[in-house]
Amino acid sequence: MEQKQLAKTVNIQPGLAARFSNASIACPYGKLLEILGKPHTLEILYGLGIRSPLRFTELQKYLDLQPKTVSARLRELVKLGIVTRHSYNEIPPRVDYELTKKGRDLGKMFNALHGWARKYGYDEQSVHRSRVRMV
């Protein structure tokens, strides 16, 4: 579409039409959304934000997930620096997982999602849920 036609169609100034026609509509958060969008990743992050540190078995039990899934997600989150893994030289072996500063900063995202969900009726819990204590 020619710039003048675009300007008339959307009723904006011709100079702005050139800027819009060259602007990318690709989401700049695609990589982040790909990571966070993997199955159960947000559930694990939310759980660690509510109660941390947690052991592997606690996460698995509270979230009712398969061990393979929890293991894969935790490995990815540790690699990204969002979660830390602390292993203790004890018998039986003990491993705790908790959010890093980078991970706790995601609490702001959960709080924004919580507000949006309540506003538009997408809050899955009927009881009042406290805000995420990640931040």
C-alpha cells in the first residue's frame, strides 16, 4: 500500500505512515515466551515464588506433575539462572530449589497477571489468593 493511501486509511499523518509501514510487528519477547510457555514452567515458578526453597519431591507432589517433567523444567530454569539448585552432602541426599533474584523479579509479572485475571474473571481460585511474594 502506498504511504499516502495508508495515511488516509488509518487517518494519520503521512510521516507517521512511513514509520508504521516499516515497523516490525514481531513480538520482541518471543524467546522469553517460548521458555516460559513450556508446559508447567509457570506453575513451577509460581510455586517457588509462594514457598521457597522447595525440594524436588515437594514440587512434584504439590503440583501433581510427573518427575520427568519437573526434572526437565528445573534443569532449564537452573541453566537460565532463574532457579538455583542447592545439593547437600547428606544421607539421604537432599536437593533444594529456589528462585534467584532474576526469578524473583518475575513476581511482578505474576502480580500483573493476577490483577488482569481478577478483573476479567479468569481467576481460577474462588478464594482470595495472596499476591506472589517473589519481589
